[in-house]
Amino acid sequence: MFWLMLAGAWIVMIWLMSSQSYQQQNIQPWLQRLTKQVHIGVTLPDVHLFYNGHEYSLRERPYAFVEFLFRKTAHLLVYAVLAVLIYGSLRYKRVRVITCIAVALMIVVMIASIDEYIQQFSPNRTSSIRDVGVDLIGGCSGIAIYTGIRTLVRRK
């Protein structure tokens, strides 16, 4: 029951973050203040990423590039945790492993889809099916890492 309550709280947190505007979540001003305090004496490589019709260039717009990586990493981590919470709650109830994985990933896709739907109503936010894919990868990774760690711990 504790795992499910934790998963429910995690879902509420996801949806609260979805309803925030881009300006509320923008880390670029913080990055700019941080780099003024810390001198980085290297020339940035010319790395370009293309995602959802946008180009992110490390050399031309380093703050936007770092923020993009931060946001996508957050997608992976947030949904990895959600998948582990759901998977763990089902395993605690002694549900078959394959069922636990399937249910956890279906819930990840469902919550991620609702998350993207909510985002389209937030100022300056975009909704993308690609982000649901990133979230699903996060869920798969979370379950894989969790089960791998549990296996290693049990062997020792």
C-alpha cells in the first residue's frame, strides 16, 4: 500500500510540474548566474542536436542546449522512478514479473500521455509524442536498473 501511495504522490508531482509555465521551469537564468561565478576556460565543441523540429547548438546557444539536456534527463529520471514505484508495489503483492513490467510501462505511457496533454495548456510549453517515448525509455531503464540492483544485492 505504501508503494502505491508513493506512486500516487509521484503522479501528482508530475502533473503539478506539467501545469507550470516554461518561465517557471526555465533554468537558463540560473545557468547564466552560475557561469558568471565559475570561469570555464574551454572552447565549447560544435555539438548540434535536433529534437521535435528544433535545433540545439552547444556552441551557439549553450544555455538552451544544457537546459534541453536537463529537461530530457528529468523526463527519463521522473518516469524511471514512477515505473519502479509501480513495479515494486506489484512485486510486493507477488504478481508475476512480466505482468509487473507490462502494467508499470502501460501506466508510464498513460501518465506521460496525460502529462503531455496538460502541457499544451501551459504557457510557452509544447506537447510532443516524442516525450512520451522518452518517458517510456525512462520507465524501461528504471525497471532494468532496479531489477539489476536487486539481483546483485540478493547474490551478495
